[in-house]
Amino acid sequence: MARPVRFNVNPQDFTDRGINEIEMPEGHMGEGFFTTSFDKVVGLARKNSIWPLPFATSCCGIEFMATMGSHYDLARFGSERVGFSPRQCDLLMVMGTIAKKMGPVVRQVYLQMAEPRWVMAVGACASSGGIFDTYSVLQGIDQVVPVDVYVPGCPPRPEAIIDGVLKIQDLIHDESLRRRHSDQYKHLLETYGIQ
Amino acid sequence: MSITRDYIKEKLNAQFGDGIISWNDASDILTIEVKPELNLKVLTFLHDEPTLGFQFLTDLTGIHFPDKTGAEIGVIYHVHNLKENVRLRVKIFVPIQKPDVYTATGLYSGANWMERETFDFYGINFIGHPNLKRVLNVDEMDYHPLRKEFPLEDQTRIDKDDEMFGR
């Protein structure tokens, strides 16, 4: 008896389904060589290999788990490697309510990350305190660490979290290699009391 | 034999007399209000008297009534006789200028953290407590947030427009 197995032998056309390949940076190409600026190559490499560090404290963390799962699959964007050591990670994803007592912990985790580092505040609570406008809750993590991207929602759907990651990717792609040494960046960190 | 309310009243009246300010028999649990300086004596009596035996402290909490001049801050003890399954509520009230209350940690070890919490939120000074410092809020907090004079909302928030919230 034949097994009920089907092999799809018809090749599919992906061109009109919104699947993008990474575009080559601008540059000069010839026989066996390609020249471009270092910024662009580094940006390209960095943005497609972000290691996220999940700092999940509540329901947004559950949405993040869905985002990492097979259905939404953050791995498609090169971020499948979730690191649980801040020293290895590039992107701090703060998901959930941060109580004032938790604030120094977020800050400590941020300080332990190596430059270049990015921070994403996922959900209303991490972005602004959300509905928890009360004496015990930090009114947005940007009071203790600088934030690059805010994802709205309570909690945001996985699509929104993916959109936030794509925005981070855009930031990383366009970031100048000198930005982290600039006076502006140093001033930003100084306002948070970070040397 | 189950301990009746009348029996509890009789025993407490015989022991403390005027020390007990009021009785509230109407609610689900018999509630007594005692003079604040007698709190430990009443609790010890309830704990040690063999026929009463309220040996378990279910809860210890605070309350703030800003309109009760001279007795704004309250401490409420819930004690439980596990053997007979009888509960009792003991209240004391102290003025907000001098919220000094004797600690119950000597009697019930479980009162330690509960008194710290009550100190944290209401600023009640438990005299004789072994480690009276904040337990839930950040150590840097310089006020007692559940007192009514402090607004619930975090004052560092700047994005809330009063007009939009009808205030």
C-alpha cells in the first residue's frame, strides 16, 4: 500500500510574496573584487545577527515567547540566538512592568552589556509605566537606561515585537561606526550617570 | 467545646475592663478595639490563656483614617484559634504625630515581616522590633505611600494631561 506522502515537486515563485533578500551595499564591483565602505559591511553583519537578551517580567514576555516560537519565528531575522548572559548580547529587550525596586537590576544588566548595545522597551509598561501609574512602578525604563525603540501595545502582538526588531535593525544598519565615540553619545550616557 | 463570643467577652472584660474601648459583634468576626498601650497585653492574654488559645496570627495590617483626629493610624491584628477554628480581630488606633505601637514579634514570629510592611506603608513605629526597615518598597523611598496625604499616582510621570483625564 502506498504511503500517503506527497512531495511538492512544483517550485514556488517567492518573488511576489514579500520575501526580501538582503541587498548588497553600494560599491564598486569588478572581476573578483567588491569595494564598499567598512560602515556598511559592519552594519549589514551586525543587523542580521542580533543576539537579544530578554528581560521579561510579565505578559509582554509571553508574547515574546510566541515571537521566538516557530509560528512567528524571530530566527528569520537572524535573532534566534537568545543569550542569557548580558556580556554576549547586543539587544536588551525589556518586556513588562519594571517596579522601582527592579530599576537598578535593569541598569546593572545594561551596564554589563558590551558596546555596541541597543535597548528595546516592549509594551506600555516598559515604555511609560502603562496602567501602573503608581508609587511602586518605574514610569518607563528610559528613566534608568537609554532606549532605542519603543514598542507600543498592552501587550504588543508578536508582529509588533518583530516590527520593533526590524526598527532596531534599521538603526544598526545606518549607525555610523563613530557614533559610540561621539560626544553626543557620551553626553547621553552621562545624563544617565553611566561612564 | 467551642469558644463562644460571650465567653471571649466575659474573659476579656474580667481581665481588662476599661482597656477595651469597643466591641463590634455585628460583623462576621468578633472585633474589639483596645487601648493602644494594651495591645501586647491583650494579645498575650489571648495567646496564653488556655481556654482562649488564639495562637496563630493570620494577619497584621495598618490603616489610615485622616478624619479621626487623634487616632488616625490603626493597626489591626487577626488572630485565630486553630483548634476551635475561632477568629478574632483586634484593633488599636494611635495619633499620626506619634504612631508608636509595641511590637508583637516576641509573641508571634510571623509578625516580623508584617510589621515591617506596615511600617513601610504607614510609618508605624513598632517599638522593640528587631529589624524595623522597609520590606517591599525601595529603600530610598522617603515617605509612607499608603498614607492618605500622598497621591497614589507616581509624581514623576509627565505625560498625563489633567484636562484629558477630567481633573
